[in-house]
Amino acid sequence: MTKKKKRLLWACIILSAIILLTVAEFLYSNLHLTVSRYTVRSEKAEGAFRVVFLADLHGREFGKDNGRLLKKIAAENPDVIALPGDIISQTADDDEVERMCSFVREAAKIAPVYYSLGNHEYNYMKANDTDLPELLRQCGATVLINEFAEVEINGTPVRIGGNLGYYRQPFMTIDDPELRREELAFAEAFEDTELFKLLLDHIPTGWLDWNKKDREPVDLVLSGHYHGGNAMIPFTDRGLYAPYVGWFPPYAKGMFEGKTATCILTTGLAGGKGVPRLFNPPEIVVVDITGEE
């Protein structure tokens, strides 16, 4: 074999390997469900409890009727299932809404479900004039829209609240002043307690990028929305792009502890605006809240 043919052969082998690895990574980052685990310690936790949370499903299915996703959730034996928004897409049709309802109904058989709305749910309701919160309640979820519920979980009194996180100052574009006023009033009321405070807040910008985790007294905030930047830098937890923040956002995934609050940010389960995920497999988050050692 001539040197020219050998070089051509090696070029074909290398190109084929690159194509195969790219396809494998694409399939892994868009189909393989992963589980991330965190532990939060608090003197308020009289009894340990487990929260499974996921966001940004955007109408996707993992297995028929989301069977694979539900099986993964059930295997974690959660005390609470938290859904902080964008479980459907803003352009959802009737079939997608029914998939959401089916998923929530089955999840509620595993553990109590708490659902706060994301921007896609809000936009869907505006476009379709639909009482989505009531539909979710009929499916078995406790829906929290600038409101909270107080429950006892394994001996620990917990205040669980939910809001979008869209309209809290500073620097956020305000297109609904009334909703902003509602969110600010909710925050003041929600934070006024000595109970363990668990907040479902879809958009993390205020807590992370504007450092509310150093100012607002909330024990644990669960957020999504950023999709991990869709594409993540390999072997890191850094994303390429996040809404409101831009390129190479400082926060894309993980647990971030501030002076007054802890925020856990999930990369979610679907791509943003239909963009496929890369180096960023769909994520279920498991959080164990325990007493301080």
C-alpha cells in the first residue's frame, strides 16, 4: 500500500471515529437519564427527608407514557416530588397537555407533587386561555403560584412555596407590573417564618447571578430554566449560554451555597428552544435534607 493510500485510510478511520463518537454523545445527552445527588444540612431538619425534583421537560417523553422517567423517580423513594416549571412547552397541543397530566397523575402515586409554573406554562395559558393550575390540581398536584403550603415531612415542619422568579429586582425587564407586585408580596410573606423554607423558583437569575442567595433567608431554592446552557463544556459543570445571562454563564448546574440561602440548579430534561443537548444528559435531581452533624 502506498503512503498516500495509508494516509487516506487513516483519515477515513479518524473521521469515522469522530462521527461515531459524535452520534454516541448526541444520543447520550438527549436520551440517557442521569441522577444527580445533593445533601443539604439544616438545624431545622428534625427528621431527614428526600426531595426529587426535575424541571424543563417541555413535553418530552422518556419511554412510553414517561415510564422510564417515572421508574427512575420511584426508585429514589422520595418524600416529595418538586416540579419547578416548564413541564410542558408554550406551544403544547392537546396531546402534550394530556402527557403532562398523565405524568403528574402517576408521579402523585409515588409521593406528594408540588408544582410551580415556569415561563412556558404562563405563555401557554396566555395563548390558550386555559386554567392550567386547576387542571394540574385535578391530576393530583399541589400548585403553588405566589403562595405556599405548610406540611410536616418525617417530623420536620416545612413551608413549601412556589413562584416564577421572573419579576424580582434588579435589572429584570418588567412586562407585567401586577405579577411583579404579587411576587414581591409573596416573597415577603413566604420568608417570614422559622420553619424550613423550600422554594420552587423556576428562574434562578435572582438567586445566583444577582446574589439573592446572600440576602434572602430561604433554606433551599430549587430552580431550572437554564438547561445547563444546552451544550456544556466537556468534563465541567459550565454551560455555553443561559437566558438573561449570556455566553459562558457562571452558573449552569449544581448546588450553590450563599450566606442566607442555598440554590440547587438542574440542567433539566430537554433542550431549550428545540436546540439539542450536548455533553449535558437529561437530569433528575435528588436532594436529601438532614440535620446538622
